[in-house]
Amino acid sequence: MTTEKLSAVGLRSERGPVLIGVMLSTALVALDATIIATAVPSIVRDLGGFSQFPWLFSIYLLTQAVTVPLYGKLADVVGRRPVLFFGIAVFLAGSVLCGVAWSMPALIIARSVQGIGAGAVLPMTITVVGDLYSVEERARVQGYVASVWGAASVIGPALGGVFSEYLSWRWIFFVNIPLGAVATWMLWRSFHERVERRRHNLDVPGALLLIAGSSLVILGLLEGGVAWGWGSVMSLTVFGLGAVALVAFVLVERRTDEPVLPLWVFRHRVLLGGNLASVAIGVVLIGLTSYVPTFVQGVLGTGALVAGFAVAAMTVGWPVAAWMSGRFYLRIGFRNTAVIGSFIVVLGAVLVALLAPTSTVLAVALACFVVGAGLGLCSAPTMVAVQSVVDWQRRGVVTATNMFCRNLGSALGVAVFGAVANATLAHRFAHPPAAVAGRLPSSADAASRVLGGHSAAGPMTGFVRSALYDAGHNVFRGVLIAAVALVLVLWLMPRRTHPIDAA
């Protein structure tokens, strides 16, 4: 550890135990993400509301995204430790609420509480790694942290499938409690820091405007074409108010002394390219994790356990590639490594878009693995790049901004993809063939008839499977478009990185 890091951070702990605590905290969020993706069909069968299930992802991602910048600012003011502990506590409280949810709206509200906690956990763990390790060391340590996602990708779908098929989906949330307790204990014992205290002014107006504007835009994307028409007065009002709030947010950030999301992070090429790449990565990631399990169960007719392992292939490829990326970016640079990864993402997205109703689960898993490998080569270099060009006092902000962009991309992605899927299903169910006319409702909730792989064969089941395929195929086309956009935005990053001035 360098003298600069010791004087700036004031850490009095050994790095090994802290790294273990960071990995456990990461596992807390990673495990929950992989478990719920495979349990959605079971949740829908129990609570109903297939058309509402995108909210389980979007509300979580939205609350996570809009709180990340605030946590990043707080971390640079009061230190990483209190923010991280707060996030773990809120996440565990949200997990308990999810486990006892009695309806889909109640579960959606509980997921928002989880998102508020996750908004602190993930950026803080990444920031702590940036504080403790040099650029050269992060190549190795990022592989360790990324391996948590690989382990969660195997354990999570397995637990989700077992809980969904043999116990109850509610256990996917209760399992967070012991894991969170161990992570808290490890960090409490090993992670200590000394932070220079000085007076700060928190940007409360900016934070509120960011939350309001982002929430309204996501609401308009999710409910447009479902609860109200795209061109209706309600739709125009929601989008209009969201746009006004976001414009006001930019104006506030330009005038405040300590903005919650400083605009200078978008003025430098390395930060701008890295942040836009994170938006595209978030869109690709959520498109697959949200709809691959539904595709495998509803179209291919498998159970939750098999569907879980299909999507797990993506999160296995991710950490493997992230670990390898460290060796690459130290030799050929951050941008070149990320660009190579983006082309691999495009290849995987093409494979996903070519999936057919007759495809095998192995073909789905292979396509997801390729996408995951590409994302691993993109995400790690871009994150290390944005951290490497600023000092400790601004590392929390730039890390949180990068995470905000990824979460915002996922929130926008699940909203757009949810609108696409719901519109496709609603159109198909509104115009059924004569063999099933009058036998199913003209809404997306009819899709729950075939989720789980245990429905009886017949004209209605075949029709619903066909409609689900069309919806999934349209979503996967959107994933491919986002993958191509990822290639383009990475060219904004310079070949070489240098320390930047925030002014």
C-alpha cells in the first residue's frame, strides 16, 4: 500500500479480511439478483400479475440507481464504512419485507427498499477496492470480486430453482439474512478508516430532482401502452413532468457548490465513454437476466432449475473474462480491451437473437456465456479506468456515477423491454386463432398458464408459447441493438488515460 493511500484513507486494517468482507457484501446483492431472475415464474403463479413483473426489476434498479450518486457523495464526506453498513442494513430489511409480501404490489414496494440498500452496497465495495489496491493490483483483485458473481450464478439459480419447485420462493429473500450478518461481522472487525472531517453541504434539491425525474421517465416507459396509451394525456403528462424535473436537476447541479452528481464527470472522454458504456452494459444485462428464464421455461418448456442454469452461463463467463481482462488492459490499454469485449458481446447477442422455439437449453446457455464473457472484458477495464484518473477525494463520486449509469441503463432497459414484451403479448392475445378464441384473457397475465414447464399440451398452450416466443424475440433484438451501441460508445474513450482535473 502506498504512502499516499495511507495518508488519504487512513485505513488501519489488513487488506485480506477487508477483501473477504467486501466479497461477502457483493455476494449479498449478486445472489439476490440471480435467484429472483429464475423465481419470477413461480412468483407470478403465486401472486399473479405477469404484466407487473418487470416492476420487480425496474423498481429495484430505479431506487438503486437514483440513490447511488448520493451514497457516492456521502462516502467522500463521511467515509466508506458507515455508508456500507447502512446499505447492508437497509438491504436486509427489504429482504425480510419481500419474504412476507402478500401481493405483487407489496412485493414491488419491498423490492424498492432492497434497491435503496443495494445502491450503497455495490458502489462502496468497488470504491473500497479502489482505495486499497493500486491499478496493477486491481487486475488481480477485480478477478476475485468478479468471481463472487460466478459463484452466485451457480448457487443462486440452484437455490432459486429448489426453493421455487420444492419449498417456496419466499426463501430466496430470507437466505440473505445469514449472509448479510456474516458480511457485517467481518467488516466491523477488520475495516476501519480515518476521514478528515470538514463541513459539507449536501445537495438535497439535486437528489430529489434526480429521483423525481428518473422515476417519472421509468414510470412512463413501464406503463405506456399498458395502463394508458402512448399518446394519451396521462403519458404526455408523466414524460413532460419527468423531462422538466431532469432539466431542473441539470440547472441545480451547475450552480451548487457540492453537487450530488457533478457534471464534470461527463466532460472528460475517459469518464464519458466509461459511463455511456455502463449504460449499454446495463441494458444488455437486464434484457437477458429478465427474459432468458421466461423464454426457457415458457417457450422451451423446462422447469425453474434448468432455466436458472441457462442464464447462469452468462454470469459464469463474466467473472472469468473479468479476471483475464486485468492481464489484457495492462498490456494493450483499457479502451482496446473493452472494445474487444464489446465485439464479443455483439456476437453473443446475435446468437441470442437467433434462438428459435426448437432451440435447446444448451444453445441458450452457450449464447449467454458468450455475452457474459464479452461483458466481463468490457466492465472491468472501464471501471478501473474511471477510478484511475481521479484521487481519493473524488473516487467515490466517479465510481458511484459509473454504477449509476449501469443501473440507470438496466432500469431503462427493463422498462423498454417490459413495454415491448407487454405490447407484443397484448397484441397476440387480443387476436387469438379460432381454436383458442374466448378461452384466455386478452392480457399478458395469460402467459402464466405455461410458465413452469408443467402445463398440458393443447392449442391454447401452444398459442401462449408462440406469443411468449414473439415477445422474447423482440426483446432479444433490442439486446442486440444495445450491444452494437456499446461498441460505438467505447470509441469515445482515449487510448491512454491520464489524471484529470475536476474543474
